[in-house]
Amino acid sequence: MNEVKVYDGSGNLKEVISVAALSIRSEKQFEAPYLFMKNKKKPGRPSEKSSETQGKAEDKKNGNRQISI
């Protein structure tokens, strides 16, 4: 791994990130990858919906109507 040089919009050197700092960040990312995700949501199971509610939502989505007689 090499050190990283960060420049601002006008091309001036803003900071230099050392190899040690990069390796620490890499270890943190390996242990808890959700800390570095862009949308900041923890990975997990999707929210549970009852099958009745889910079926009605799919019917509305597909344009199907249930007719009661």
C-alpha cells in the first residue's frame, strides 16, 4: 500500500494520508464494513410483512382487483 495525497479543487496539496493510517482504516473496514457504506444502512434482513398485506400490495402494483361476491 502507498501513501495517498489529497488535493483540493485548485490543485493544491491538502493532506497526505500515511500508510499506517490507511492500514488502520482497512482493518476497521474489514471488521465493520457498514461504517463505510454510502447510504449508512446496516445490512440486515428485509422488513417482515404479513403475507396478506404483501399480497394486497402486489395486487395493487399489478393492477389486479379482488372481487368479493
